[in-house]
Amino acid sequence: MKKVLLLILLTLTLALPAISGYQIGDRVSDFTLRDSDGSLVSYSDYPDLIKFIVFWQPG
């Protein structure tokens, strides 16, 4: 159990600089990804909407 907690703590410590690179309200560059149906979707496809982006990898 201690090893799992240590691994989680280490992972969070290493990930924090990457996570803190953006703050609420910052602008991001346009990017394009495939959705769950395989269609290409660009960030710029929704210019007037507030976006909430979730990345995951099923496994």
C-alpha cells in the first residue's frame, strides 16, 4: 500500500508542472483530434463555446 501511495505522489509531483502550464482563461493553439467515431474534430470548430476537454485512453 505504501508503494502505491508513493507512486501516486511521485506521479502527481512530476505532472504538476505540465498541468500548471495553463490557467483558466488562457488561449490555446488550435489542434485537431479524432473523436470516438473516428471523425476529425478541431478546437476551432466551436469558436463561440466554452470548451471542457477530457483526454483518456481506454485500457
